[in-house]
Amino acid sequence: MIVAKAKDINEIADKLAGYGKILVAGCATCVAECMAGGEKETAITASALRMALKLRGNQAEVNEITAERQCEWELIEEIATQVNEAEIVVSLACGVGVACMSERFEPKPIIPGVNTVFLGHREKAGLWMERCAACGDCTVDRTGGICPVARCAKSLQNGPCGGSNDGKCEIDPDVDCAWHLIIERLKAMGKLENLKENTPPKNWATSRDGGPRKVVIEDVEE
Amino acid sequence: MNSSSNLQRVLESGEFAVTGEVGPPMGSEAEAVKAKAKILQGCCDAYNVTDNQTAVVRMSSIAASAILLSEGLEPVMQMVCRDRNRIAIQSDILGAAALGIKNCLCLSGDHQSFGAAGKLHGHPGAKNVYDIDSIQLLSVLRDLRDEGKQQGGDAVSGPPEMFIGAAWTPLGDPVDFRVIRLGKKVAAGAQFIQTQSIFDVNGFAKQMKIVRQEGLHEKAFIMAGIIVPKSAGMLKYMNKNVAGVKVPEELIKRMEQASDRKEEGLKVTVELIEQVRQIEGVRGVHIQAIEAEGLIPEIVKRANLLPRPAAGDVN
């Protein structure tokens, strides 16, 4: 899923100067799972904003609503009335939600209330981890299901570099060395041989480097 | 394929080779590079020029290498994958070859979060590249030279003559994968190898035994990395913080108890050189005296490695 993280409330409040009617719009899917922008976080953000704005002498009205998803036209429509009544919307959806909302309600300002950080999963309560970089050309079959593009700080294809120490990455002793994990996983699978062959340069054209991407399924396209 | 690299000729002649290291300045002063060149002239077969080591901006490796050349020293241009994509890398290699640079050491590069291990600001907010990794860089360089072919498939009009090198961390973690990784580098085109600094000679010797079993010592020239110890504190720091560097406790004690640290550091260095030289398959040493390049001539002399074979005298 998409993992996001709440922005500092003052960073959001700074952008709301001069607005009298504000809507905080949550999203009940990915950002709810990662506790950044679901219904509960929307309520918390709205009250924190009320306080932050009051402290700044701003008497703006702050309302709240949570869409099922802000990345689906039909589900965005369900909150259209509330959005139309607001002068500005703080969207707690991921960047996709902010983009869709901005497109649907142009020229109304829709500003992000969270930072979209990665594609990942909930490791345990309160901890989410990055697992995929959406490079567009998945080869994790070769690396035991562990993605070196997402999890190696250098996205090395033939790692590990000389910087791993006791299974940890040179950038931070709290970060696992992806290649250490890959080697251990392949040992357990009896497939360490996978790594003996050199992996040639990757084609990054399928990644963001190739420009904005789209997926088309022709027999479904209207 | 051969280049006209002096380092390659010395290694192929069977002489025990010596390389040193020149860190370019954090500025544009050519004089700083020339001053180091004067100190080091004649004591090594070639001199590594670092490429923004520890992710700190310094004079480019290519430019500093060209200055060394103009002073009559043979550079080993280091090239990291952190800052350039495959387009810039190939272009820089062609340019370096045009300037007369004959050796290239292919590296991943320290991550940009390093900033000289926190001693300087560095540029932790920089976007890293890592379009290709160090093993892929080796094969890209080999194909430019031997196939006359760019990575994308286009022809190279004048292939770059380069002696191709790679780094190896023999005691890096996970240690049982390190010889496999060396084999990958050799398969990708590495002709010479400079290792991470060796203090644990026994540990290194064990890894070299596996290297010999795999026959890798016959496919590439392995040069042992030696760092001149300055103090017990430095050794403790390296032991704790530098990946793949294990410093035996007795060596740390020895530096602690020394009345003249500089002299003790020189003695330790010379002993390490003599010890690694005894290991079958070690064909040379790469000596690093960080911010103390002036010590290298004395070390090489004490290790009885002077005079160096003059360029053209080998064979």
C-alpha cells in the first residue's frame, strides 16, 4: 500500500492564512491504514488546525470529511458538496488523492496535509517499511523477493557494496543491508547461485526516469 | 587487452607493485595537487586519485589526474557510480583517455549521507544516481575498450585504452560472500584489485586462500590495501566505523603504548607490507596515508621497495 506521514501542523497552518472556510479531507484507504489520513486522523488534524489557527488570531471555520477514496472519481463525487463549500481543502490523502482532487475541483486550492513517502507495509504496530520502488520491471524472483532497488541505499544490482557492517547499511546502523538479507534468503532457499551471474545494467526507462507512466488495457479502455 | 599503463606493465612483469593515493583539494588550486606530486614522485608505480571520497565535493578526479600526468606521475583515476549516470560515466572515461589517463578504478562510492563521516556538512540532500553499479561499470568500461561499443550499443570511434581496476573488501560483511563478489568483479572485467585496508593479516590470508582455490589470483592482480596508522584512536575508530576493517587488539595496544606514534605507525605499516607480501597471490600494495602523503616515500624505502621500475624499463 501507499504509506504517508502527517505533516507538521504549523507547516499546514502557515499555508492557510487568509482563508475563512477550510475543509480537512481524509481518505479511508491507504492513509487510514498507515494512520496518517483516515477518519480518526482527519478529526485530530482538524482540531489541531483549529487550535493552531486560533493561536495565530485566525478565526477560520474548519470542517472535516473523509472520502472512501480520493483517487476514484465516483468516490470523490460523494464529498463534492463539502469541497464546494470550502475556500481551501487540506487533503490528507496521498499525492494521488491531492492530484485527483485538484483536477476535479479546479481552480479550488487543494493542499497536501501529509507527505507521501513510499510503497510498503505495516511491519508491526507503529512501524511501516518500504518494500517496492515501482520501477516498472520487477525482478525480485532473482533476489528472494527482496527488492534491492527499494531497499539498498544505492539500489545496487550486484551488491553488497563494501559498506555493510554486521548486516547493517553504511547510511544508518538501524537500516538493514538489503543485500545481506538477500544473501541470507537465497542461502535458505538453496539458490545462492543466482547471485554468481552478473546482472547487466538495468533499463530504467520503465521507471520514473522514462517519464510519467501509464497503464493501458486496450480491450477495457473506453 | 593491453593498455600502455605503467602499473599494468609493472604488474605483468612480476614486480611487486606499489600504488599510493592523492586526495584532491576542496578547491580549485592546482598547486595543491602539484605539491603532493612533488613529494610522491618516484615512490609508487601509479597514484590513485579519489573521486569525491566520503561524498565531499573536491576537485574532480579527472582534472587532478590530468595534473598528476603533467607532473610526470601516472594516475589511477577513481570513478564512482554515485554521481554520474551511464551517459556521463562513458563520456568522462572517453575524456579521461583522451587526456592520457590509463588506469581507472571502478567504485560504487560512499553514500551521499556520509559527509566525511560527519566531520563536514557534505551534501546529504543530494540526489544519488546509481544508474549502474560498480560491477556494471567494470563491464561498461571493458566493452568500451574491447568491443568498441557503448553500453547502449553505439560504436566508439576511438576506444579508450584503460587498465581496469576494482576495489575489494575481503573481510566485509557477509564475509562468505566476499570472494564470490570478487569473482563477479573479475568476470566483469577487473584486471587489478585494490583491497580495503588490511590490519587483520590472518583474516586476509584466509580469504586469499579461497581466492587461490577459485583461481582468481591468476585472473587479476591483487594489491593489498595498507593504511598508515596515526594513533590508537584512529585504529579504534576504523575498527568500529569502517565496514570490513578489523583491527587486532594488540595493534591498538601497540599504538597506545608507543612513545613516538608517528615512528610506530611507520613501523607497523612496513611490517604489514612485509606480511601481506608473503601471502601467495598478493602482487602489490596500495598505500594510503590520509592527509599525510609525505610519509609514503619513507615507507616505501623502509619496505625495500625502492627504486621503483622506471616507466619503460620493465621487460
